[in-house]
Amino acid sequence: MKDLPSKIHIIGSVGSGKTTFAKKLSIQTGIQHYELDNMVWERVEGSRDIRRNVEERDGQLYNIVKFDKWIIEGVHHTWVKGSLDQADLIIFLDIPYGKRNYRIIKRFIRQIVGIEKANYTPTFKMFIKMFKWNAYFENKSKPEILKLLDHYGDKVVICKNNVDLKNFIKMELRQ
């Protein structure tokens, strides 16, 4: 039995399960996980988040990819070449569009009733934005990401559902 790679980049749309999967993988492996959104946004308790400037954002990513082990997850693909280049494994969560929309609705309800914590304030405006981001991802970002990932060859795994993810992890641990 072998260990999973120690530098893992997970990419996918809102509602694809990136954060949930990264957290579970982090617990399973003991490798710290990092959310790209938290590099983009400075989280301010009790106030609106503040967008970091490009230098701060890129500096945070640069400092993380210097570590021997990490799990980085997010939808961002235009400024993360450093982590993609350094990753031992890139997992693209290509979950169907309708399933992602369902998860957005489910997450919003769970956040509103206080069952699930959010890094942002779960407002109706944010809820609507997530559907727009999901559609943009499907039509614009996803083709760009697939083209970008072609460059990384064998270190890319595309998972279309939770069964694919579970099977991949089981296979990796068996080798």
C-alpha cells in the first residue's frame, strides 16, 4: 500500500465538492489543505471580505507551494500555474451541471438554517451569483481548464462523480 501524492491540486466549479473532498483528503492524509478563495479574499469577521491585490494573492500561493506537502483547492485557473506545475496530482472534479446546481441549493439551505458554515454571508444575492458562476464555469472556464490540463498529462485525473473519486483514492492507496 502506498501513500497518495503529497502535493495535490483540486479544481472544479462551485458545487463540485472541491472543499468537502479537500477536507476529507486532508484528514485522511494529514496534509494541510488551502482554499484558493481565501488567497483571493481577506476574511474580515463581522464585515465584508476584502479582495487582496494580485501581489498579495500570488504571494500567498507562492508561499504555500514551497511546502513539501499541500492540498490546494479552488475554481481559479488563470493565476495558479505555480501550484499546477508543482502538483504531483491534479484532480478535476467535472461534476454534471445539474448536480452542481442541486448542491448549490442544498448548501444555501443548510447555511441559512445554520447547519453548514460559510466563509461568506449566505445572502440571496450570493445564492444567485453561485448559479451565474456555475453557468460561466460550464460555458467558459471548463473548456479553458480542460485545454490547460492537457499540458499536465498523466498527473491529471478527471472525476465525474463521487464514485469516481472513491475508486480513484482506493486504487491509489492499493498501488
